[in-house]
Amino acid sequence: MTTQLNPALTRAATPRPTTGSGWFRAFWRWHFYAAFLVAPVLLILAVTGLIYLFRFQLEPLINADLMKVSAPSADSIRQPYANQLAAVERSFPDATVVSMTEPRSEGRSTVFSLAMPDESTRDVFVSPYGAEVLGSLDPDTTVSGSAVRLHGELMAGTWGERLIELAACWAIVMAITGYYLFWKGRRARSRRPRSLRSRHARIGLVAGAGLLFLLVSGLPWTGFWGEQAQSIATSGGTSFWSQDRGAISDPASTLDESLPHSHATDIPWAQGASPVPRSSDPTGEPGERSIANLDTALEVASDAGLRHPMTVALPGGDDGVFSVLGHAFDAPSDERTVHVDQYGGDVVSTYGFEDYPTLAKVVAQGIGLHEGRSFGSWSMAGSTLMCVLVIASCVTGPLMWWRRRPTGSIGAPRGRMPLRASPVLLIGLVALGILLPFFGLSVLVVLLLDQLVIRRLPWLAARLGAS
């Protein structure tokens, strides 16, 4: 006699799998919601990052009347920078000239960065021939300046900055779960090589690695994680940033980010172990003093081996120094600043990459790669490719969802993370939450909403795919 088993009892006795399809659907669900939340932010970051990469090509095209100059004649001679500075001071008598940047190449204007009485900044462009002021603009309102503000804070201040940081945390989760899905779905893709899903997976295979690097290298800039990490590093006797005690003012322009990242204004000089460089006490009557000027500072810095074009931060008082920053666009290891006495023209001190704390050296190299400038055209090409691939992922992902979404539901995959059956996964999730506090807090909020709200409302659970 054959015993008939009750199907319901059989299903009840069969344990739910914690690997295979269960893991796949759980990771797919997390990947779906992470992407659903962060794709708009990532799209903004990728587009603005692409604009930022090509700022030195875009801005001269848009503002050619300010940034491009031509010699009046074949035998025209460039005016000294001191004369150009005097022309700027005559045109803007109420402003404070913060810094000057040499022309980037032949046919470009000299740029002076000003602090205005209303605490805004202006970039003033001067023709080297005749020391003629061509005009000025607010660096924050240019295409590049607007891209920088969107990239850093979505033009929403602290709230925008926090939103970007939260999106960055979840983007890391999106990338990690995406690689799991890529590996587990390789056989299914082999049967459908030309599907949109397969294209999205192959784009993500390359974009994910670049995205992870860009996210991790950008974390030191964030307002919460970066500040807390810097505080921990400082208490341990190191720093994420170079700490040049002589940089009395940072260049105000946001157009030229090839400058060394001093972040001196973030670190009080009194906390530093090295003395603050100062100009020597002037001797003699004012008319008899030996006074150095911009041209002197540039000549001294050039003799010290700094690369052109240089930027000079002007002295911030009677005992301040000229802080000359050398061009280090394609090599963060060449970052170097020479501080020049404003009276005798002597080198007061130098500060460069070799003086950075070890952690700051790592961060500086990461910044160079993040900005696509560490290895010249190769780095530029790689960063451009990453931006394009991230944009493609942000487009193909939502398009794939739109095509497959069911009626009356958001179309989220069903599945729970098998945390109880996998201590390693639970430990990894907790560790990630501690390392990235914004992620940890948001996960707690999501889990509480899922248990206390979504699963108690059947119609909402059905729409959101809660199992």
C-alpha cells in the first residue's frame, strides 16, 4: 500500500534554502532598492564629474573673451605680474587680492582671485600684454563651478552633502551585490547574450570597480565621515590632509583644482608642531626697505624647482609670506609649496609631498586618481570612461526595470537576507554599518519600517515585494 504524503506537510518540513536561489534573490532585492535610491544621485555625480574633467577645455570655449588673449604684435612683451596686480587693484579697490595664477599656456590670460567685501569671490582675468583687465566672473556660477557645487553638495548645503554621503554608502552596497549577481547569473546570461540585462551586467562589471574606487577615494571629502576620520587620524598623530603651516590663505578660485590640497584653513596653526613661517622684521624706513613682489616670489620659486604654471597666495599681513604653489596636475608626488619672505625675497620654508604624513600621501594620490590627473592622458581617459559607464549603468538599470515591472507593483525581487543562517554575512553587514555610519543608521531605519509598517499592511507589502 502506497502512503500518500500531505503536500502541505511536505512543504512545511522542507527547510528554506539559505544559499543558491535564496541568496540570489535576497542580493537581487538589495541591489534593486540600493540602485533605485542612488541611481539619480550617481547620475548627477557622473555627469558633473565629466564636466569637471574637461573644465580646462570647456571654460576657455565658453569664456573666450576672458580666458584667451593674443599678442598685439610679434614683438609684444609680457608685462610684469606686479604691474598686472596693480591694474587689478585699481579696478577693484575695495577687494582683497588673494592669489594669482600664471597663464596655463600661451594665449591664455593671467587669473587673479579676489575676496570681495560681501564675502563672495571673483576671478579677474588680465591680459599679460599691456596689463589690461579683461573682466571678471564669479567662479561658482560658471559651468565648471556649478558642476563642482552639484558634485559636492547638490547645491543644497549641508543637507545635500549628507544626501550624497548616504547615496555613496548605498552605492557601495549596490556595487558589491551587483558583482554577486554577475557571478551567479553568468550561466543565464550565456543563453541570452544580447539582452538588456546582459548588457547592463557587462557594463557594471567594469563600472563597478571604478565606482568603488571613486566612492572610497571621495569619502575623505565628505562632511561627516571625512571629518570623523580626520579627527581619529589627528588623535593618532597623523592626518588625511597635508598640513602646511605657511599657507596663510587658500586660492579662492574653484576653476583650477590642480593645486596642492593644503586644507590649511581647517587646521589651526597652534596645533602644529612646526613654527608658522613669517617674513623677517622690516628694517629701515618704508621707502628704504627691500620689498619683494610677485615677480620676485615666482623667480625664487622657479629657482627652487617648482613647475609652471604657478599660483601665488599673497601675504596676509605685514609679517606674511608669499606662498608659491607649483603645478602638480599630473603628479601629486610633485606637490610642493615655497614660502618667500615679502621683504628680502629669501626662502622662508618649503613644504611638499615628502613632508606629508603617510596617510596624507595615500589620500593625495587617491585624489589625483579621483580627479583623473595622476597619469596624464591615461588617467584622464580612464576617469572619462568610468563616468560614461556609470551613466550607462544608471540608464540601463531603470530601463530594464521599466520593461519588466508588473502592473500594480514596483517589481522588487522577493527575498530576505539569510542573516540568521549566515553569521559571516551578519558580521559583514554590522562591520559595514560601523565603518559607514550613514549606511548603518539607514539600514536600521529600513529594517524597522519593513517589520513595523510594510509587513503589517498587505497592500503595501504586495506593491514593494515584501515576502
